Amino acid sequence: MWSLAPHVLILDQDRTFARTVSRLLSENGYDPGGLSEPTGLDEYLATRTVDLLLLDLSLPGEEGFTILERLRRDRAYRDLPVLGVASSAVEEASVRALGLGASDVIAKPIRVRELLARIRTHLRAGRALNQARAEARSQAALVELLREINTNLPPRELFQVLVRQVAAGLRIPRCSILFGRPGAERITVAAASENPMLHDLSVDVGRYPEIRRALDSGEVLLVSDAASEPMYQGMHAQETTSSLVLPFSLRGERAGVFFLRTGAGDPPLDDADIRFAEKVIESAASAMEKALDHESQSRREDEMRQLAETDPLTGLLNRRALDDKLRQEVERASRYGTVLTCVMIDVDHFKQTNDTYGHQAGDRILTQFAELLRREQRSVDVVARYGGEEFVVLLPETGNAGARLFAERILRRVSNAAFGEPDTPIPITISLGLGTYPDERAVDGESLLRLADRNLLRAKSDGRNRYRD
């Protein structure tokens, strides 16, 4: 559990003195810690946030001065307030310690009021310096964040940039963006700094009372100490020790929240964090709107493009789209020295079937046959309706042997399939013509199509219900 009291580390070989000072500090609202040997100092500083070090300058081998000099060379600890404690040759020890960067020196036996006054003074100075540096880091993080979000990022990437930069700017482990409306029972996690792969996850808002309250009220909610917060009473054990929820609006309507959290061992969130996060949201809102608009426009363009390239009856690619795909696949085969087979397929006696069973039955047969081809399609294959009852399948990296196996499989599938209505099945057969690139008769996409078409005519003239290559 994070303590709000300043943490004072006492490094002194005199255990009795250390216990006395520790009790004194506890009684005056501080959070004391103690070491009697300098060997554990590095690990202690790496795992605990120390606000002030009370350092014994009389450690054996002048270790106290060595520690002081080392701390001042380390960028991580050069601003840590260090109050030296001298027990002999006080004037000489003070001059040397202050020269090495000690914040102050006090002599044993200590006077209680003097010690407390000096601790208060140096903690106050240390807090002011740390706050100034934190503000500077936050401003630098904000500048970097604004630089990133002003680029034309798609929404998913933009949200990930935002949570990552806010978490880095505030030095917290978890920041999330969640979309939801006031009164909603479920909300959607758009991005989370602790898990870059997490997105579009729907969660029950009832598990997060702070989010529900902020969403419904539209006001920022800061929980500095989750353990003592009444809204968490009766809930399961919380990993969160403090949280900050900041609602945001898009186009004048409440759209979701930024959700910031700390855990055990992290400094609690405070008002300064609110100021930084509010600046981020203010700057990010227009970028979020722009990204969402761009995504919506791209989606509409994709839908229009798909409509322009799709056969409305079967849902396969149309002739126009096939021409583009064929050109691309021939170029790819030429560039990489691979092969490409074009399969042209015709439903046998389709006009007669239409005349006998009606155009509605004919359309149903075409739709069912298209679905059969789609089931046989590999991820790299291209299936298109060429026109009328003719279909084309492009088989990249497939030569004559593979194409023949494909044709035989399609013939078997058609012979075993039921076309038309279940109560009135309509028997059909198909003919297939194969052409493979490169070939002296197929030097480009157009000639490849003509070769497949000629072989289709051969299959039909040879009796239909077969393939030719």
C-alpha cells in the first residue's frame, strides 16, 4: 500500500540512534526506513521511493562520504536531499560533506526540534524541485504527443499513441481509452498502454464504478487512495491503488473516458496529473474526430469500390475487377518467375435450363455454383463471374498438373451437388478450359484468357462435362 507520508531513509551504524530517530519521525507523520549497512543501499533505492536520506558520515572507511559522492554523480539520485549526521570532528566533516553535495549536516547528539525543522525544509525544497522537473517532463511529453497525433494516423494507431504517451508522460503503468455513452451497461476498450494488442474489447461498466460515475456525470473523477474509497466497498480485491477518469466528448456529445491507474509501489495520481491529462484530451479530441471521420470515409469508399467490383447476383468479382486482378497476377508471375493458370468455366446448356425452369431457377443455380467455387478457393486464388453463365478462376503458382487436379475436383463437386430447390433439384454439368502462363500462346493476360477460352470451346465440342488444356 502506497504511503502518502514522506519516506525518510536512515542509514546509520548506530542501531539505537536509528531506532530513536525512526520512532521520532513516525510520531511526526513521516514514513521512516532504516539500514545499518551501506551494502543494501542500492537495492533499497531501486525498489523504494526515498524522499530524504539521513546519512551517517562516520561509517567505517569513510563510506559515508563515498556514498554521498556516488549519489551526486548518479543522475537518478543527484537531487535526493541528503542530511549528513556527524558524530566527531563536526566542523571538518561538515565542510567536506557540503563540498561533496550534502544538503545539510547535523551533529550528534541531535536536537529534536532542529532535526525536524531541517528535514521539513529540505523535503519542501526537494518537492519543489521534483514538481518543477515533473512539470517539465509533462510538457516535453505533451509536445512529443502532439507531434505524433497531428499525423494522419488511423484511429486504432492513434488511440495506442495516446495511451502510450499519457502513461509515459505521467510515469504510470496503465492508461486506457474506453468508448461508451452515459447510462450504458457495457463500454468498449479502444486501447490500453499495458497491452498494445488489446482493442475493441467490450466490458461490463458495473465492474468499474469510477468509470460509471464519470461517464454519467461528465466530470473528472480522481481517486487518490482506492483502499479508503467508499465506492469500492464490497468489491473484490483491487490491484488499483489510485485512479483518474477523464470524460471526453466528440462533436459535443459525451463519447468515452481516459482511464488512468496506478498499482502497488506507484506514486498516487494527483491534481497535477489531472492538468496534464486534460491538456492531452483537449489537444487529442480534434485528432480523434479527424481520425474517425477519415476511417468512416475510407470505409464508405471501400464499400463503393466493392460494389463497383462485385457481381450483384453472385457476390464474386465482376469482369472489370477480373481484368485488374489478371494483369496483377501476370505481372507477379513474370517478376518472380512463377506460373499462373486461368480456368474458364461454362455451365452447360444454361439457356435451355433457363427456358425450362425459369430465370429465377437459373439465377439460383448461378448463385449456388458461385458458392461452390468459393468453397474451393484458396486464399491466393481469384474467382470471378465473367459474364452470363461463364466464370473464371485464377490459380497463382499453379502449373498444368495442379490445374488438372483442380478441374477434376470441381467436376466431381458439381456432379455430387444439388442445384435448384431441395424439392425440385436441377441436374447440371460444366465444361472447363485451362490455360497456363507462361506459354508461347499466352504472353500476357489477354492472350491467357483467349487460350483458356479456346480450350473451353474444345471441351464443349468434345461433349461437355469435361476439361481441356
